Amino acid sequence: MKPRIAVVTLAVCTVLAPLSGCGSGTGAHESSPSPGEPTTAAASRTPAPGKGSKDPDDINGDGHRDLVVPITVDSGALYGTLDERVGVVYGSARGLDASTHTVYRRGDLGLPAPGKQMSATKDAVSTADLTTADLDGDGFPDVITTVPGTMTSDNNITAPRTLPYISWGGPGGPTAKTSATPVQLPQSATKLGVQSVVRGDFDGDGHHDLAGFAYNQSSMVVMYGPFTRSGAPARTDTSIPWADGDLTADAVAPSGTPRATSLLLHAVSDGEQSGNTLYTAHRGSRLSANGRQLRSGNAHAFGDFDGDGQRDVAVGDDGSRNDEPGYETEPADVDGSLAVYPGDGGAPVTYRLPEAPKSARTQYGPGGYVSADPDGDGRDGILVATYEGATLIDGARRTTVLRDGPAAEDGKKIPAKWRHARPAGAADFDGDGKDELVLNWGADAKFGSYGQDPTRWWLTDGTTTANKTTFTTTAFAPRSSQATSTS
């Protein structure tokens, strides 16, 4: 869940409404004022070793879901280069405990050094290249990291040979006692490797699977688990054609209950809202090779949005635009709207998105969507990021949740419109049957891409003003090239 804010005021619509009409809405519309600042986490404690778990996000297998976060440190290189590490905040019976965390460097995961042509340092490892899944079925999630290596050529394409490596999990999480294991790819994809690797359970058999695109553009590569300790999948499917874009998979059920997870292909985008193709999954069979074409939109989320027990997918406008002359706008059926495609294959339901006054708009745009069930009723809502924060759409109810960063950072004043935290995920970390919303915020320019350098995190108590957990990640790792695991 590749492991989820301010009220939006409109001149015409104050809530998200179907395209068939605006109106005042029939559900309650709640607004939550902003609570206080996250606190700096104390020195880390070693997490308790687990006995095994079915949740691919329970890194140490103790029965409590954990949260993977990006950590930025000063690499010590010339010009103060910043490198990314992978942080894990461990869960407990009371939810996430920021004082129990680990920071992983590349070596801590047993990964090989990056190719000489890559700009990353020997310690750098990015959450953007990483997912977790229990590939061998031992109850402890493994960390799968896509690593670019030396330049090579295949099928008239020259690129770094890019392979997923498995850092095998255990009761204390992955360790560097042994080198990570490269995934064994089909012969058609071996020479250049794969990219856009995601996890799932694409045949619904309870074993975790991987999917990615062959770098030589030969096909999509779907690798079904369980995997052996030599990195070999149980079987591989290359029947789905290659396409230029990114993959997003539906979430694996944290309970371990087998559930077939569909796969969404989002076409490559240059700022404009681009197309999407849904490859449907069914228990007992492989992913459908015939994808369903969905509408354009750069934001998407899987969930049960109508409460019928089937998984749906929401696709819509994330606010980004191609700034080339003549391309700054989108068609009326795409601009400012989202569509929910029901899991039974029925017609999509389209909604208008909130708009913000021009004075509130920033260069990073509204942003993406997060599926969340903060009231535990079994029906997911869609947490929609906006210029002014986010709105949770849950049936007829529209609720806004506000968390703000500070008015000043490093001695510099921060305008109000740049202070709104945005959704980064949602999950039930304390086991009460209700999702906490995960919001984050960072002050530097990289936050314009949202999530590259977050420093403050909030885990809300549902949509209320209370927080279950708050922390900052700036204290998780020393600002030097000697950063190591804090556990």
C-alpha cells in the first residue's frame, strides 16, 4: 500500500456531487479544525520479534501493521546532496509507535551497489523502488527493491539492467546477513529486466505475486507465488502486452483472506490527464489479458466504495496539467471529476470534484486519492486531495479533515496555502476495525512533487480532530553518510 486537510468551499457546489446535478447534497458535511504539531520521535527501541503474520505490511510479523516512510539524510557529498533511506515505523496494540522505528540503507537490505552511470550514492535506497510481500509464505514480509545495474542492450533498447531483489524477512524484519536474492525473470525479460514492479494476489490463491513491465518492451511480466528462496516464482505469465506507463495493484487483504487483486495500468503522462486500463483478476485464474479501457485521470484508488463486497476502482482528475501552449485544459468529461467503476462491471458513476479559488492554488495541484474506511462500516470512502487539503467522500457524507504545518520553518514564513497536509495513505494500525488517515507535510521545494521529502506525519483518529499518532521523520536518521539502522 505500494502500503492513505482543509475544507473546500465552492461558489456553486459545497460537496462532491454527481454530474447530473449540483444541489446542496443530502449528507452531513463536517469540517475538522487543525490540531497541533507532530512531535519529534524519541530514540528508537528495537521492535518485538513476531511469530508470523498474513499482512504484507506487518514487517516484523508481530500481528500489527507497520508503516514504510521515506527518510532524507545528508549524504555528506559535495554541495550537501540529500539521499533517501527507507524508514519503518512499527505498529503495536495501540497503533503505530514512532519511538520504535528502523532506518534502512541499501547495504542494510543486502542490495548490490547501483550501476556506475547512476547518480545515487552507495547508501541510497528509495521507497519509490520498493514494495513488501511475503513471497515465500513464511509469515514474514520480504522487501522487494528494484535496482538498476550496468548498461546493456536488448531489442534495440539500451538501458540499465533493472532487477527486483528480495531481502528476505524474519521476526526482526529483513537483515543484511546475506545478500538480497535477484528475482528469476522469464527468458524474454532477463537481459534488461523489469520496471514498475508491484505486488498483488492476481489469482486470489493467497500467495503474494509480483508484476512489472519488461524493460525491452516485450510484454507485461506477471510472476505468481510462492517464490523459492532462489527467487523463482511458481509460474510466470507474459501474455499481457507491454505498454508505456505505470502499474498500480489493488491491495492484498491484511487479514490474509484470499482476494484476487486487479491491476491498473496508467498511461505515461506529461502533466495531462492520461488514460487507464484495468486488468481484472478472478480467483482461480490468471489476470485477464484483455484490459478494460477506463477514462482519463492521473489519480486512482481501489476499494469497496458502494459496500457490496466487491472491489471497485476510482479514477479521476488530480489537477495536474500539461503547460504547453494550447494544452493547459482538459475535456469537460475529465476536468474536475472522478468516476467510480463498480466491481460488477457496471457503468461508472461520475462525480464533480471540489474547486478552490485561484488565491488558494499552488504549483503542486490537488493531488491523488486514497481509499479509507475510518468509520469501520465496511464501505470505503475516497479521500480526495485538493488545493486546500482533502475531503473524504463516503456515500452521501462529505467530511473534510484539516492538518497544517507550521507558519514558519527554518526562519522562513510559510504562506497559509502551502501549509495544508495531504493524504499519504490509510490503514487500521491499532486493530479497532477503523482506518486511520495518514497525512504528511514538508516545507521544502521537493514537497511540490508531494511525498519526496515529507517530514511531518499525522495518523488521525478517523475524521475527528484527534490524532492517534504524530511524528516527524527528520530525527529518524543522522544527517551524514554513516546513517545505519536505528534498531
